[in-house]
Amino acid sequence: MLDVAHDLLGRRLVRLLDGQRISGLIVETEAYRGEEDLACHARAGRTPRTAVMYGPPGQAYVYFTYGMHWLLNCVTGPEGFPAAVLIRAILPQEGLEVIAARRAGRPRRAWCNGPAKLCQALSIDGSHNDSPLWDSTGALWLEKGQPITEEQIKYTPRIGIDRVPEPWRSIPWRFVMNGTLNEQG
DNA sequence: CGCCCGATGTGCT
DNA sequence: GCACATCGGGCGT
């Protein structure tokens, strides 16, 4: 739901890879909710791919697109209602050497400033689909990060859905923490 | 800087 | 068949 997209901002996304923590603060999210939301994958109803979104909240919904990219979502409630929050950008915090290696040749600001980039940086793929993001004993989870205030959040339409009809194309369900996307870190 | 476009596999019509 | 919740390189301004 929208409050989850809001709450995820400022939280820390943690990946345990070869025993090492790799993490970053979430600074950009988007909400997708319901079969009536024509930008949401669940617009086609319940299918093998979208089944996770109909399940309990707190699970990862990881899908493959454009023939080469993985994207990470957090499923939101209530159970039975298909909705998820896309994690679009993080600010790298831990495991910087690993991130730099996985994003070789790119400037730091381009390490994790996109939904597919952060999945590449943290080695997130389909094996993490339907895994619990509240379980800190797993390979991928969310932690309390840094509390943020309402004034720090910018609301805009969602990205990359230009072919979706109104009102869905323009509804401001993208959430950005002010002044974070272009930081050098 | 901005716009354009190719890459490349999968899910759904 | 075709669209796709993207990315990065190329080229023009």
C-alpha cells in the first residue's frame, strides 16, 4: 500500500553475500496496487508470475524484464490483494568494494540509482523471489534504517509506464527522498 | 546535456 | 507476436 512505499524510504536493504553484508538506504520507491492499476503486473490477474503479489505481505517479488534485468519489490498487504512496492534506488552503505566490483567502470552515483542497477550491485535475482524480507537470518532483508520526515519526500508519477492509460500513468505513486539520487556519496 | 535505440528473454494475448 | 515497472552507448545540440 502507499504507506508501505512511504515507510520503506530510509530503511536499509541488506544482502548477505558470501558471509559479507552489502547494504544501502532506500531512497526511491514506487507503489503498484490492485488489478485495476493498469501499470501493475496484476492487471492481468493471478498468473504464475504475479502469484507472489497475492500472498502475504513482506515477501520479495523479484521479476525479470527486458531480457536482462531483475527488479526487486516488497509485497504489501492485505493478503489476497495484489500489491507491491518497487525499490528503485538505494544509497550504498556497506560492502562498497563488492558493489564497486559488480558495477565496474561506473561512477559511484550510478552504482544503485536504478531498480535493475541495485539488483546487479547486490546480486539479487529470481532465486530471491518469494523470500521473506523481514527475516534477518536469510540472504536478503530489510532493517530499520534512518527515520525520515514528510518534508524530505517528493511525490511524482511512476517511471517507465508511458503506454499506460490515465489516471494510472500520472498518479503520483513514486516516492523519492529529496536530494539523494545525484549524490556522489 | 538530451534524445534515440539496440540488447535480449519471458509472459501473456 | 508483441510489449516490457531498464540500461548504457552513440550522436547531435
